[in-house]
Amino acid sequence: IDMFMDDLNEMLITLYDIEESNSENSVVLMQEVAATLNEFYTLVDTLIAFPIIVSTFKNLSIFLSEITPEMYEKQEQKKLLIMYLIGLANDLEKWIDIVFIQRLADDVNYLDASFANNVVEIEAIFNEKEIETDDEDELEFF
């Protein structure tokens, strides 16, 4: 656990580096982030008790490893991605501390839904589809 906490801290530093990097370098650095998340879900998977967390971080790791340089060209999206990932990393660090180090959690799966929702939001940053509504599509209630 201590080794992974060190990796998590290094991942946070890498995320700050990505924010300042060009698109090509951001892809390389994000591969490091994806690898750290891959190590995490592989380790947690051996514990059997966390299938949602394993699935969530596996999907996130795959998604991050597939981001292309072109996807980093929009600075708003890049900054939003980094902000979400930093928040997720901080939540993960707190979860590890409460569940594995302090052992204070009544329910070890208390953040499952939050982690899964955060990953959905991260993936939505790069979703090109925008929801459009016009007056004809709105429902009317009488």
C-alpha cells in the first residue's frame, strides 16, 4: 500500500506536468498515469472485494491510454480532464487511507458509485456529441 501511495503522489505530479505540456508530451505522460491506474486496479483485483472499483479504474486506464494528441489541443478540455483526474486521485488517496491504512470504513465500497460517476464524467469531456434541444423536441404537460 505504501508503495502505491508513493506512485499515486508521483501520478499527481505527472498530472500537473501534463497541464503544462504540449499535446505530444501530454500523451506520453498520460500513458504513465494510465499505467499507475493499471497497477492499482490489478492490485485491488487480487482482493476480490472490489469489483466495481476494479472495473471503473480498468475502464479509466484504457480510456486514458487511448487519448490522442488531437484530443489535447482544446485547452478547456485538457484542463477539465486534469482537474477531474486530480480530484479522483485525491479521493482515491483518501479511500486507501480510510479503508486500508486506518481501517475506519464501515463499508469498504462506500466510494464505488462516486468513482464510477467520476470516470463517466471524465469520458464525457471528450464526447463530441452535444445534446441539442429545440422547441419542437420539448415535452408539453397539460
